[in-house]
Amino acid sequence: MTLLVLGISHQSAPIDMLDRMAFGAGEVGILRRDALAGENVEGLAVLSTCNRLELIADVSAFHGGLADLGNALVSSIDKEWSDIAGHFYAHYDNQAMEHLLKVACGLDSMAIGEAQILGQLRSAFTDSQSDKALTSELSQALQQALRVGKRAHSETDLGDVARSLFGAGIEASAAHIGSLRAANALVIGAGAMSGLVVSGLHKEGVAHITVLNRTLDKAERLVAEVGGRARELTPRIMAEEIADADLIVSCTGARGVVVSRDDIVAGLAQNHKGAANKAFIDLALPHDIDPSVREFENVALFGLGEIRELLRGSDKESDSKVSGTIDEVRTIISAELENIATGNKERSVAPTVTALRSHAKDVLASETQRLEKKLGDSVDEKAFAEIRKSLHRVAEKLIHTPTVKVKELAVTESEVDYAQALMQLFDLPVNKTAHAKTSPETKVATAASVHHVEADGVRPVADHTLDIVEPEHFSGRTVRLGTRRSQLARSQSTAIAHQIAALTGWRVEIVEVVTEGDVNMSPLAGFGGTGVFVSAVRQALHQGKIDLAVHSLKDLPTTPEAGIQMAAIPPRVDPADVLIGRDGLSLNDLPAGSVIGTGSPRRAVQLRAARPDIEVRGVRGNVDTRIAHVRDGRLDAVVLAAAGVRRIGRLAEATDSLNFDVMLPAPGQGALAVETRSADSAFATTVDILDGDAEVRAALRRIHDQTTDLAVTCERAILSRAEAGCSAPIGALAKIEGTEFIVDAVMADDDGKLARTRQSAELPALVDVDWSTGNEQQLTVTAKELARVADELGTAAAEDLLGRLGIDPAASADHLTPVKVQEQG
């Protein structure tokens, strides 16, 4: 990707020029379409706010991309490029990324540090994503900008520095009309900016808030949480409300005046407060309010021009504390830019390294097979095994130096494309990968309309920075979805939110819940293990703070919790584990003495069994943190769940997909669980709550996958029978082949001794049903019978493993204490 930003803002142009550059949603769509029609523009997001217009593009060439964007722009505004070029700026490549981060952090805003730009940038991202206008690289760049902007606000006092346009207007208005707590406020419009205004007024203590909008239900949604009024926007009602209001704020984004001189005259004529002062704040471009309002006595108008001057006159920018905060944000941006540059270089070469190793393995396999056929029975199996090892060592030694060197050279300051050179030197197929393995499954039954979001490993399954997922056609209901705060948790939860919104027309609010597992970086087994990522989210359900919760199913305790119901298990993603190794190394290729990081006792014991000559060291943290340990040289490799790496779009960095004969996954790995309150919840004390929860459960059945449900029921039955938690050294994978139900399982005792088993059972002959719309009674009977078979099969596997290891779960409370994993120093 080559990033190009073409833009105009308050920094480069006067307000009247920005006024002419204001684009409505439909016009942005046309501009995006026209720009993408250019042969040099591969992806595009358009950021259009009241004080900036930026075209953020993935282009194949700078000059060609600039010409394509400029042509699309001038055709949209019907102006000659020569008339406006002096007010535009262009940033390219690394400079463009730096600009994007500054914009996201609010350092380029009219009000330094204001947070509104984050929401506007997020909207630009989601709109372009919905329009399929983003390349995966541009999508990643925008998400990085959103993440850095969020980080800047959460890790510094940037919020104290920020004085938003609305905040500045409010301060000026209060000086004109007096105390805001005693004021009646009128907000015209119900868009995103209006939502921020309503929230801001509520925080300022304004008790009486009215929202006018042509679409009444949008206005009603806006005031629902602040106890305000919603009315339809008509000339008569506007005059009535202007008469009663002390503060009038307009931010519709319409092309043309919304509050005309006649509306103002009519409102002032009905004013029963005598000579009471009124303040108008116009946050729109083009302006919403007729500028002639300034002619009326006792009336003040604060448009963007006045607000800009107010902000310029502020002494906050010269304040030493503020300067220090801004320096902190700039330090964050610098560090992030360095990480992004290094990460981009490493990611660019990782697929090539993986392809080379995969190619070498294919050649080796082909030559070994040819040799085996040629030699036939003249060489015994033991001798031929030594031949295989020798051939493998030869291949490894030949490709080791190129793979190491290409990664070292890729991050240096050089104009040479070393990855491309390696591809040409070894004549590598472009689509050669070594990590595309997924386990085959036979479906028992599927929902009629699952709306499953595919985790292709190339791009994240969803934007983890979203706070609200809007449906295409809103049906009038909003539900709150609880999730942990990590990027992975939020990505997979937001993907589920998109499915729910698409199926129901509901708006889904993403509610972030901090769990002990997120903040305590000691080994999981040391502070409970089971449920540390789950209990806080479930508590939010019990308290009615959220309506549903999304978990990684492998984190769930096996014991049901009163008042909580498993409502859906979506289709499983690749349950395997992957290794991300230095220099593109696979597990077999890692030299003796290598250090592999994992926080999982299950992975630790299986790794030691496969490679007793390596060191396994404990490591905690999110995916970025763990991979960084390899990049920084603190570890030679880390092992992660393939599903998580897929869901955040980083599968290309995996250097090995671990076979199930080497590494069985955790029970439930790769699957998600969606929980709701059950009918016996202590919170569900009214008919409305009971009916609402029942409606949520019914909707979630449409994303439920019965095959995945059966598999994880079987796997978790092993944990249940062994009376072990999710951090115990137990691995399991169940699958259906035809009418046969099969489970492979592994268990370790306190000394690290491993036992492995395979159990199978015949599935009963049951009528195939549509699990989303089928008869409730038939669904219940069918599901119970299948669940019984799954549970019994898992229990049989557990009994076999416990017997092999000589473990009696009833005899000791710590019979499966996780095998110690050395903590990283």
C-alpha cells in the first residue's frame, strides 16, 4: 500500500472556502465512487467534517493518484483545480500516516485535542468499509489511527486540553444568557454531531433539552437517555421552540439555511420572556442559521468563524501543563510510527519467508516420495527414516541463511525489495502458504440465515474501535453487547454485533467491561484460572448493564451460572494453534535450546513432549504483546490460537500451523459463546425485561451452529468430568464424520506425564431440522438427544485419560494443578 492524503482544513483555508467544500453523505458516496474509478486509486475513505475534507487513499502511484483524486474532487464541487489548489495539502506514504495519527489524536483540530474527530474518522472508516471501498492495507492504516487516537486520550490528559467547537460555543453562550442549568436548550438535527451536543448539554446540567428533527424517531432516540423532548421539525413547531428556548444549537449538515430569518422573527414574536437573552450556536457547514440573526436585540450568534477566533484567543496552548501533555501525545505518535514502519516491513516479508519454507517442504516431500518408490523394499523403514532426516537437515541448512537475512535486510533503510528478490531467486508461487490448514467438519444442521462473518486471516473480522453498530434499516430497538476490552475480544464481539444488526434491524451498543484477566498479568492459574475473563462480564449481565455478552468459549467455566443462559454458539473458526517464530521458523525447524512463549499449561506440556530440547517460558498479554516478544528477540517463538490470529487479520505472520497429533487445542478453542439473562434472572423482574430477553434469545438462535455446539459440548464434558478448569493441561477436539462422532483428547498429570485417547460413538438417526425456524418441541428433543451423546462421549474420553494417569478427581482438589510454566524474567 502507498498512502496518500489530499485535504483542506481550517489550517489551510478560510471558513467560507470550507463552507463550499461541505459534503453531504450522498455526495461523499459519489465522490468516493468517482475517485475509485481512477486507475491509480485502489481504496478510499473520505473524512468530511465541519472544518476539514480529506481524501485518504491507497494509491498505486503518487502523481497518478493525486490526479485521480483531484479530478474526482473538482467534478463534485464544479470548480477548477487552479481555483482551489492553493488551499489543499497532500501527504504521501510515511508523512501521510503521521498526518493521519495527528488528526486522530486531535493535534490538527481547530480545538487541539478534541475527541469528536475520532468519531468522525470512525464514521469515515465504517462508511467506506460498508461500501467495500477499502483495501485491507488502508483498512489497517485507518484502524491503527483510531487505536492511536484512543490511546492518546486514555493515556494522557488530552481531554483537559481539548476545547471542542461546541464547548467553546457553550462558554461564550453562558456569558450571554447566564447559568446553563436554568436554561431551556433547543437542538436542531439528530445526526452524530447532535448526539454529541445533547450529551454535552446533559453533562453541563441543562435540565430541559428539546430536539427537533424531520424524522421524529431519530430525535426520540437522541433524547431517550437524557429525559428530553423530541418534536418534528416544522416551521410552526420551530417558532414555538425558539420562543421558549434560551440556547439554540443547530448542526444538521444540510445544504442550505435551516433556521431562516422568518423562523427567527416568528419565534421572537412568540417570546413570553420579555427581553431575555438568546444565544444561537451554528456548528454546521454550510451554515444552518441565517446570519442576520445578529441584527436582533438581545440575541448572540456564534458560528464557526467566531468559535475559531475564541479558540485562537485561548491561552491554554501556552500553558506549560498543556504543552507537556501535547509533547506526551507527540511521543506516542512517534513511537507508534516507528512500530508501524517496522511492523509493515516485517509483515511484508513474512509471507515470502513462509512461502519459501512451504516450497522447500513440498520439494522435499516430492523427492522423498520419488526416492521411496525407487528404493522400494531394498531399504528398511529405520534406515529410510534416517534418510528423511538427512534430507530435511540439508534443506533446512540451505534455506536458513536466506530466511534470516531477508528479515534482517527488510527492516533496514534500503530501496531494495528483498522479499521480491527472494520470490524471484527461488521462483516461488505467489499463493504458496504454510498455514491454511483447517479441520474438516460435517454439518449436522445449520441455521437458515447465519450471517457468519468469515475470518480469512487477511483482515480483522470487524473494527474493534466501534462503540455502536448501526443497522441498515433501524427497527426501533437498541441492545447492549458486553465484551472484554482487548482488540481481539472487541473485534470478534463487534463481528457478532454486525450479524445481530443485519438480522434484526437493532442498533447494537458495544459496552467494554474490564475483567481481572485483562489487568492481572500473573499466570492465570495463580489467581483462579477458570472464569477470570468471564465473571465481570456476567456481572454486568446480572446487573442489567448489558443485554448480551460475547466470550471466547474456551474461557467459560463448565458449571452453569444461575440467571445466565447460553443463547448461541456461532460457527467455529480454525481450532488449531499456530506458531509465530523468528526468521520464519517452524516448530521442527527451531534449534535446540530455543525459547517458546506461552501462558497455557496445555500448550506447555504438549510442546515439551514434541520438543524436549526446547525451553517453554510463560508469557501473558494480547496478541501484539506476545508477537512483539519474538520481534524484539526476547523469545524465539510464541504459540497462539489460530482463531484469534485469524480474527484480527494477522495470519500471514504465522510460520507454522501445529498438527493436531502434536498439539490438541483447548476444549472449545476457536468457538464463541453468546450469553443472555435467563428467565430466572434476578434482574428480570418485569414483563418488559422478560419479554425483551426472550426476544434477544430468539434472535440469537439464527446465528447458532449446531455442529459447533455438539463438538464443544463433548470437549467441555472432559473438563467437567475431570473437575478441571480452562487453564488445566487438557486438550480436546471433537468432530463429526458421517454418522460417527469422534473426539481426540490429551491430559497431563502434575509431573507433566501425557496420556492421549480417541473415542467415538454413533450419532442417533434424527430428523434434520432448521435450527433457526424449526418446531420448538422438535428442536428441544433433537438437541437434548444429540447433547446427551456428546456429553457421554466426552465423559468416556475423560474416564479413559484419568484411568491412564491414575487420577481420581474426588480424591484431591488439586489433582490437575496446571504444570508450571517458567515465568519470563
